[in-house]
Amino acid sequence: MKTFMDNNFLLQTETAQELYHNHAAKLPIFDYHCHIPPKDIADDRKFENITQVWLYGDHYKWRAMRTNGVNERYCTGDASDWEKFEKWAETVPHTLRNPLFHWTHLELKRFFGIGKILSPETAKEVWDECNAKLQTPEYSARNLIRMANVHTICTTDDPIDSLEYHRQIKDSGFEVKVLPAWRPDKAMAVENTKAFNEYINKLAEAAEIKILSYPDFVDALEKRHRFFHKNGCRLSDHGLETVIAEEYTDKEIRDIFEKIRGGYDLKEIEILKFKAGMLYEFGIMDHSRGWTQQFHLGALRNNNTRLFNLLGPDTGFDSIGDFEVARPLSTLLDRLDQTNQLAKTILYNLNPRDNDLIATMSGNFQDGSVPGKMQYGSGWWFLDQKDGMEKQINTLSNLGLLSRFIGMLTDSRSFLSYIRHEYFRRILCNLIGNDVENGELPNDRELIGNMVEDICFNNAKAYFNFE
């Protein structure tokens, strides 16, 4: 019987162990999509206790705690940090076979050197040991990043963001690249006319442009796009239920914009046309500056109206949706490709039924200009667990080129989530190692080892080519 989470955790064969320890484990982390607050890095934040760095903003943990019967006061409410940690410790033993059980103990082991199982019995001991270390300079935000051997971080930023913290980080000489990523979801959120007009006014102020018409609106976004580029951004991201690719004319979009500025609510078809027009414009902008665009598709958000009204978004009430994906995605990518203005693109799906769909759609628009130009992105959100990662890797292997894959990301708000890269690397090495030992891949350690290193780091570094 193997020991839980020993040095060969998840590595079932000698080949898998050799691939991980001699090839994957040594590589730095290229975390090209996350939600880490850049202010925390700029300020080199010191966390007062383990709850602040571990539980704040973590809707994965909150969902598990609620499922375990924990009152909301201990998730997002006014309970003390110790009380929140104590309730999490009570929940952890009930997360067996949930990825949270693995992540929790990997984070405790890698960052704090704690090998014991978190439970009500060990809670106070773990709390004290973690907090004692967090009081030392070695556990500041920047040192946690260094501890994880991170090479590059891409945050997620709105077009109106000043990027002041990114500039502070760069000017401070911090050796890890911390770059912004353009997330313009609010610039096409026309469902609420009042809120969208308020956003337009903020955009006008940020761009120092009067926005009186649709061309003015696009000009303001273009100016902000240039500003992001000047500050190191080479990556955009869209969080969508599905791609919107309704047919529209330029006149229709201009008229819709005038209607919005007049304070009138839009019809459903007008909302779809406007969103389709904006996705195309954003795609053109990204291509013009050599950026990569990301599409995170398939989340059905804010399902619980009562708790959404009480707690707001991103608090753990989102789930997998079942939207039409193939036809609108094909339409948008083809619109951009027809004039050879399709940027490098990463496609992520949340519904596992769409795995083969996304992988084959990516193949439609590979054009030989860049290795792996169209990427089938890593297992995302509800799929960034062992089973989801294995299925994504196997789908990509079957229908694309796994060897050109740009690998894992954290998609997290926590400085402890870099262990998700380790988790992915172990799973990847185990799958490949099993194939070698089964005679399905050649026992050529240089060939196989190089592929593992490429997937874990080299491919992402070459693909994004950040200066």
C-alpha cells in the first residue's frame, strides 16, 4: 500500500516517476491566466493568518463548506478568521475524493512543510504553525511566488484599469513578470442599459475621449488596448456562456449604440447583434498587436438569485451550462480568419460534453503560421481536477497534438494555488509514463522527456513570446 501524498504521489510507474522528478518538477511556472490581485504583489502583502491567504475569495471551498452544512457566516460572513478556518478544518475530512482534499494537503505541504491531515483535531496546531510562518518576511506575497518558482503571471484586468500596480511591480525590479490581461466583458454587457452607460462614462474618462457615437466607443477601447499593450499586455480573455455570432450590419450596431445612449433598453436580438459586433472588434484589435485571445465558454452563472442578491457574483453559485457552442464559435473564428485576422486563440470549455467539439474546432483554424496557433485549453474550473485533466489530455492527444500544448494555469485568486501546476504535471507524467510502460509509446527518455518539458513550460514561453 502506498503512503498518502508521498514523493511519488499520483505517479504509478517508474517511468512516470522519472519523467516527473527529472523533467517536470524542475521547471518554473508560466501562469498565463489567474485572478491574483496585482495590488497584493505591488504591496508585497503580508498575510495576518492562513485564512486570509487561503479562504478569502475561494468559492471552491465555500461551496464545499455549504454542502457540509456550514452557515454562511463562516464562509463569506462576519465570523472571525479563526472561526472560518475552524469550519474549513471540520469540512476537509468530508472532501475525500474531491480535488479539494488533494489541493489542501499539497498546499500545506509545499508552502508550510506540514504533512499532517487537516481535521478538527489538528486545526489549532495547523493554524498556529501556518500563522507563525506567515509572520516572517519569507511568507510575503512575492516570496510565496518565489517559493513556487513562478516565471510569469498574467492577471485579469478591465479595459478601464489604470494598471498602476503593474507599473509599480515592474519599477520595483521584481524578477517575476507580472503582466496584465485584457478582460473586456463589461464593454459588451448591454443587458443593463443604465449600468452600461455608467461603464461608457468611465471608459471615456480613462481613454480621455468623448464618447458620442459607436465609432467613438471603439476608438476609446482601441486607445485602451494600445495602453495595455504599452504596459506589457499580450493576452485577452472573454468569459462567455457561449460565443455570440449573430449576423449584423455596421448601421445596426451604430443605431443600437445610439439607443443605449438614449437610455432605452434593448431587445434580445439587439443585445446579440451588439455582442457579436464587439467580439469581432476585439478579435481585430488582438490580431493587430499580435496578442493571444482566450475564450472561457460554458459557465451558467449566478443561479441562486437569493444568495446572488445577498453576496454578489463569484461567491460559489455558478455551474456548468449546456449552451450551443459549435456553430457560433465557428462563425466568429471564420469571420476573423476570412481576412487573415484571426489571432492566436485558446479555447476552454466548462461542459465536458464539449471536449471533442472544442478540440476539433481548434483544428479547423490551424494554418501553419504558428505551432499550436489554436489551443484547446487546459481543464478549467469544474474540470481542473484529475479526471477532467486526464480527459482533456486524452482528447487533445486523440484529436490534436499534445506535444504542442501550452499546459496548465491556476485560474485562482490565491497565492497558494500554484500547486495546481504540480498536480497537472504529475497527472501528465503518469499518463505518459503508463503509455511507455504499456509499450504504447517508445521508451526514448530524451524524446518523451523533452515533450513533458515543452508542455510544462517551454511551449507557453515560446507561444506567448512576452518581451
